[in-house]
Amino acid sequence: MILEHLSLQNFRSYSKSDFTFSPYTTVIVGPNTSGKTNLLEAIYLLSSGKSFRAERDVEMIRFQEELARVKGKTDDSELEVVLTTQLKKYLVNGVSKRRIDFTDNLMVVIFAPADLEIVVDSPSVRRNFLDESISQVDREYRQALITYSKALRQRNALLDLAREKGVRNERQFTYWDQLLIQAGEVITKRREEFIAFLNSKEKDVFDFAAIYDKSVISKERLLQYKDAEMGAGVTLVGPHRDDFSVFMFNNMRETTHDMKLFGSRGQQRLVVLQLKLLQLIFMEEATGQRPLLLLDDIFSELDDAHIHLVSEIMDRQQTILTTTHKEFIDKKHLKEANVIELEK
């Protein structure tokens, strides 16, 4: 699965631009605000159908334009996302697709500076890591996420209304409760399997144990939290409240300290590097193909030892990376890479 070419029209800072990538390593060099992250965002959009940083799709459309277009050519298909102020359209080889089907065509793992906070940031960041890893290789999981999100919005709206009126109409909740439980069971099961995968694999960067803190959703738990939900106006149980923790081992292979609370900054970053490597391996084992690796200006955030670890990972799949200075890239990779230089 190789991304060969990318065309951008009215996307972020790009009016009209074309890029060709090496099947091995492509280095994108440019100062801050030159559009490096925008370029990787466009690639991620072709993979997942969404941005990894924009809250609203309209943010990706160039200022004062009404339409943006991102086209990508892989070794076996042509992908396109069209953005307007009103809608988003996905095409594969010129044929319109639903997002759930579109995301089967290009697998991507992105490593950006914000990812260095996975261990210590909020639970939502860790849930995003789980979803990003599993959804790209599991269509049933993608569908469950869509169903669960829709049912959760509807149920929360009913709870908010019930809180305002002081009366809860049980018949209105029956359908959405069933949807939440069915989709939630799929999500929980797949997340459990992924956490088990993380724990079963040999770790050559940093050894750890991942502990899944799951929020099970069932008829019994919804009934248990019924009064509390009336007071809060939101659903209090379910996968949308999941989290996982990373623990260190002692010499007896027993889990000891929570890395979020007791790990050093260096150890926490090593854990994130290991998580990203395991994410690559998980997706490869699930599909038989190695994902495209995107590295967004992370070398400026890492010390020499970490840079060396990332450099070793770069050789294992197609890699597209951004940097402000060529000096951050070792001479071997720079000599063999396709180098694209951007200007402000």
C-alpha cells in the first residue's frame, strides 16, 4: 500500500499543489507555517476521511474559498475527498463511497508532537489512539463507533430533556438503549483484544503492561445509574468513558508504577514510541500490509537516542516525514530519501 502522488486544491494554505512520494522515505523540509502539517493532514484525510486536528471540516478549506479537493494515487487506486462548506464527498476510482467504505483504501499511522502526551493526557486522547488503531482494519468496529456515537447523542438529548421536565419517558429510551448496548459490546470486545495484543507482543523500545479501564454498558448498569443520569443529563456508562493505563514492571514481572503518575518524561516518551510501533505491527498483522508512516516534525521534540529509535522504524515501511531542518535527519536517510522543500 504505497501513496505515489498527492494533489491539493484550496486545501488549507495550498491553492494548487502536487507532490510525488518515494515508496521508501520522503522528507518534507520547510520553516514553520510553510504547510508541512497541512500536507500530512491531507494524507490522513485520504486515509481516515477526517482530520487529525480540525474540529470542523470547513477549517480545511482555504480561506475565502468554497471548495477544497484532495486527490491521492496509490499503487492500486485513486482516492479523492471533496470538501465544501455544506458537505464532504468521498470517491474511489471516481465512484462515490460512504466514509465507512472509503477508509479501507489507505492505512496510515501518524506520529505528531501531540502524541507524545498519550500517556499523560486526558482519557479521550487514549480512546482516540484505540479507535485509530482498530477502526482502520476492522469494518465492524467502524460501524459500531458510528452507531454508538449517534445513539449516544440521541440518548443524551433525551436525558437533557428529561432533566428539564423532571419526567423520564421510558418508551423513548428503549430503542437508543438497545443500540448503545449492542454497539458498545462490539467496541468493548475489540478494545479488549487490542489491549491484549499490546501486552502479548515483545517490546524492544520500552517494556510495559497496558491495563484496560473499561466502562461496560448493559441494561443492568443503565438501570443502576438511572437516577444519576437524570441529574447529570448525560449517559454515565459506556465505551465513551473508557480509558487505559500503562504500568511498569519490576524484576519479578509484576506491574508496579503507573507511568502517568510516576514515569519520567523520558520513559513516557519511550512508551509512546513503543505504542506507535505496536500500532504499525497490529495493523500489518490484521491486513498483511504495512501502513504508511507519517512523522510530523517530531525530531525537534526528541533527543538523539529517541531520534535514533524513530530512524530505525522509518526503514520498515513507506515513511513521509516533515522537519524544519535537514540536520535532524541522519545522513544515510537523507541521502536515500526524496526531499521536498517548502517555502513560506
